[in-house]
Amino acid sequence: MHLLMISALLIVSTSALAADWTPEAPAADVAAEETAPRDPFVPLVGGFASDPARGLEGMLLADLRLTSVAQTPTGVLATLENSATGAFFAKVGDRLKDGEVVEIYAERSAIVVRQVAVGPRGSRDVLLELGLAR
């Protein structure tokens, strides 16, 4: 009997609280961020996007294309271009945000970039050739 009375009291008090309660509205910027669909190709950690202000070191390989390869007295140089920010000169050993230039072939007009992958894949070598879309 006592258990039945306690249950009835809990139900009545809970429903009274629920009737008075209104959810707090989130801030406008939080609400917009939570409702926007998430891009499944963007890593969950570390906001991986190009930062042209840092030069070549701030650029992602996916945002660049090879526009020229030249033999100079000091070595081979490649020109990598981003349509939004312009051109960058690269030599072997130069770093990108997600990789490093490991080889430049003047005779083939191509470069190899060792791209560091996010996650368990480690790294991979990507060949960029002049005139070919990736």
C-alpha cells in the first residue's frame, strides 16, 4: 500500500515539474553549428584545411596542382599552384601541411610527394605529373 502511494506521489510531482519546465534555447552560433550537416571527409580532430598565409607549408596536397618543373644550377624546382592563392616553388625536402616533396623528375615533369594520412594508414607516395588531373 505504501509503495503504491509513493509511486502515485512520484508520478504527480514529476508531471508537475515537467509542465513547468521549458528547455533553454542554445546560443545562435551553437545552434547553427549543430544543425549544419557534417562533412564526412573532414577529420573529426584537428581541422585539416589549407592555410595559405603559411606559404607552401600551410597547403594541403589536394589543393595544389603541378604547373612546371625546371632544372636550375642549384637543382630541380617545381611550381605548385593553387587557384585561390597563386604559385609556390618547391624543392626536394620542402614540407606541405600534409606531406613532403621527396623527388622531382625534370625529364618526366613530375614530382613525388609523401603524403601523411590521417588515421592508421600512415603515409603514401603521390605522383603529380604536369598536365594530368589527379
